[in-house]
Amino acid sequence: MDKAIKQLKLRDIIAYIVGILLLVIVGIKIFTNKDYLSLISDISYVDMIVSLFLSFFLFFTNGCIIAYLTQRHYKTPIKLIDITMLPFMMHFWSFILPFRGGLIFAVLFLKKKYHIKPSEGIAIGVYTSLISLIITGLCGLYYAYYNNFFFSVWTVVSMSLVFSPIIFKMIEKGLGLIPLKKFPVFNNIKKIISVISFNAQNFFSDYKTSTTIFLFTCASIVTDIVLVYWITNILNMNIPLDVIVMFSLMMRLSILIRIVPGNIGIQELLSGGVFYFLGGSLNNGLLIALFVRFLALLLTFSLGPIGTAGNIKYFTIRDIITSWRALNQKDIKTYK
């Protein structure tokens, strides 16, 4: 165990420190405001229970997406308890291990318990992320058209999200043009992307799968929107529905930008900035993001360790850290 922990490099430790500092800065900005403290203190137990239920359901929909893909494409049924607990375990390990810790845990979990290859597990993550990007991009285009700024940077970004699968494929092809003998690192990256791309492409070519996952993702997005709408109501914020929709989508998008463990601080700052861009108050955006974070942390650190402990017979903590290190070092053998 001690040897595995020593594998954490200085870069990883700095990532933890940066994330915590950012979260502290955001927290100070919010909790030194007496008006916000008053709003928070007025939240009832019923409001909190409903908020936790919505957050729980949001995690559960993500588990359903993973279960559907493993069942349909790999003929491997996932137990209901794992459908429920895996998203919490993933989120828990995203805080323990910086840079894709949750994804690495899910890949190892599916490999050890359900004998699903790492490349197939990662392909599930890439595929579902691309579906989310497409939906976010489509909503972004509609929002730009509805608010009469269709010819803008916002539209360019939205179109990039819509065509993200094509961009992903172009990156794969572009790496093929690099003289790989001179750059062995790119050679490994190309092989990894090719393996993942092949599996993800199988998902996209199955129209039933794509339609089903599209609907699952929409259900997850609607839950996210309802959660943010509920939070704005219990905090007495009068926010237009179109702003809530785009804010929810952008907050989901910020989760994909993994810079520090659990994206702590980064997600809040990006969410606050997006809220400000959409015409809202920066502090309101930060408060909503912090509330969403609090709900997720409460559930994650309650259920994540329980789920991990319940499955520890399939792997050790050392296995998780070793797999994380191998994948971060772009070891192609780990993906097979």
C-alpha cells in the first residue's frame, strides 16, 4: 500500500493543492456574504431531502447508461447494486486519484468483476461523453439562435461540440501523419486512441444503441436541469429557464475538463463564469455550483467508500493506483 501511494508524483500533489485552494477561494467569496448565508440557513430539511434525491437519481442514470452498453454490446449484465453504486465509487476515486481517477477505477472494476477489457470500458466513457457533447452543442446552437447571436464564438464552440465525434476521428487520423519513430510517445497515444475509437465506433454504428443512450442522456440532462431549477427556487433566485438550461449543460461540460482531483474549484469557477456570461450574477453561479458540489460530496463520501469496501475482494487499493499510473503513462498493454 505504501509503495503504491509513493507512485503519486509531485505533479499530482500540486493538483490537489491547487484544487483545494480554488475551492477555498470560491467558498470565502460566497460565505463571507451575509445575504448568501441567510439564504442557506433558510433551507428546510424537506428541501434538502428533495435535492439529495434529485442528485442521487442523476448518479443512477449514469449507472444505467453503463449497464445498458455492457449488456447490449458485451452481453454482460451488471447487477442492480453495481448500477447504483458504481457512479458513486467513480466519483469517490476521482477525488482520490487526480487526472481521470474515476474512469480508471471504472475500467478496473469492470475488468476485475465483469471481465470487460479496459479498451472496452474506456470506449464506454468516450462514447457517452461524445453523446453529451453533441446534445450540449445542439442546445447551444438553439440558445444562440433564440437570443439572436448566432454568428458568434458561442456558435463556433457549439458546432465543435456537435461535430466532436468527427473531430475525435480527425485527431486519430492526424496522429497517423506524425513520424512515429521519432516520437514514440505519439505512437503509444495513436495506438490507444485507435483501440478506443474502434470500440466507440461500434457503438455509434448501432442506431438502436445510439438512440437509447441519447434518450438516457436526455433523461440525465433533464434531471440536472430540474436539480438546478430546484436549487434556484429554494435559494429564492429568479432565474429564466433558458439560462438554467444552458447553465446546467455547461456545468456538465465542465466535468469533462479534468485538471485537478474531482475538478474541485475548476468546476465552480467555470460554472460561475458561464452563469455571468449568460447574464446572471457571478456569485449566484458560484453558489449554485457549490450547492450541487455539496450534494454530490455528501452522497459520494457516504456511498463511495461503502461500495469500494464491498468490492475489495476483486482488487486491492494497490491495483487501482497501479492501473491509474499505467494508464496515465500511456502504456498500450494496459488497454488490451
